[in-house]
Amino acid sequence: MRNHAFFLSCALSLSCAGQFTTEDVLGMIHMLNEAPLEGYVHKLNERYPGMQTELGKLPLQAISDPAIKEAIRLDKKGTTGPYASTDSSCALVRLTGRGSDEWTRVNYIFLSKESGSDEVLQQRADSILSAIQNGWLFSDAAMKYSSDGNAKNGGDLGWFARSMMMPEFSDPVFQHHKGDLFTARVGVYGWYVVQVTEEPGTYEHVEYILGRGPICK
């Protein structure tokens, strides 16, 4: 009930009219407060078409969404909002945890083992690495050579915790520093050309559930 007065005010002023009613938004808050599992969270999309849900875990300095930043600033229990979010939308945010872990961010080019022998892939990885060191843009190299869809992002993997990746990949990554370029063999997948874009280290992070959509103007 602590949010009811706020949403009543929004409804009267039409500042939170959006696509959904005040009752809809209160229902979303209830669902996010009660959601313990990812599958349950995504039921929000089914009940309220036009909404997007997200489960996330990021270091504090990696958070750019103003809605999540505002929830962190207020540091209240349960789901709060709506706050201005990205893409001219608004979001409800529930912070579910805080902690610290080893984090970093990299760009990568993936050379699948299905595209050649280990020796061939190693030679290709070394050749690509040399070309980048000599001025070829990493993003262009990723578009040409990477074997997965992440090439469209210039190879940006985004922030990740060490525990999220296989040791064959994370161990060499966390032995390097921001700006380093290197190759790594991950036996079950193939070879990687890696560019470290954020300094590996221990960072504070938050975990959150977010429901974003046309819930305010």
C-alpha cells in the first residue's frame, strides 16, 4: 500500500497514464514483489503486453539505466517506481541483492572449432591479432571473422563476473589488464581473440529485477 498514494496522484495528473491503468501498474508491482524465479518474472510480459522484463547483475559503475540508478539511490525494499528509464520508457525496479565479485569487460572474436583444425585456428587468431595491433579496428575484424552473432556489437561481450565464464576463458582474461590484446584457446569451442576494455578487478555490484514499458509519460 505504500505506493498507492503515489500512483493515485499520477493517475489524477495523467503524468503516469501511459498505456496501462494505475491498477495495472499496481498489479505489476505485486508480480515483481512476489517473483522468486526468472520464469515467473517473465509472466509479466504475458499478462501486460508491451512490457519488457529483465533480470540483471552488474557492477555499480556499469549501470547506465537511470531507473536502476534511482532505485539504488533510494535503496528501498520491494519494487519501486515508475522511474524514467531508457528509450523514453519508464520502469519499475526491485533490487534483489548486493555484493562484490571479480568483474571485467572485453571485446572478442570467436573462431569456431568447426571452421578448421586447431592449428589452422591458432594461425588465424594470431594473424587477426597482428592485424589489430597494426591498426585494424577490432570491430571491423569481428564483423569479418567472428563466428557468432555478437559480431554486430563489435564483439563487445559486456561486463561479466569471473564465475560466469569457463576457466579456460576467464583465467587468461583476468591475468591481463585494460587495453591488452591476446588469443585464448577454449577447447570445447575454438579460439578467441580478446581485447580487454575494462580493468579486471573486484567491484561492488547489485542484482535487480526490472519491468520496463509505457507505464508513464
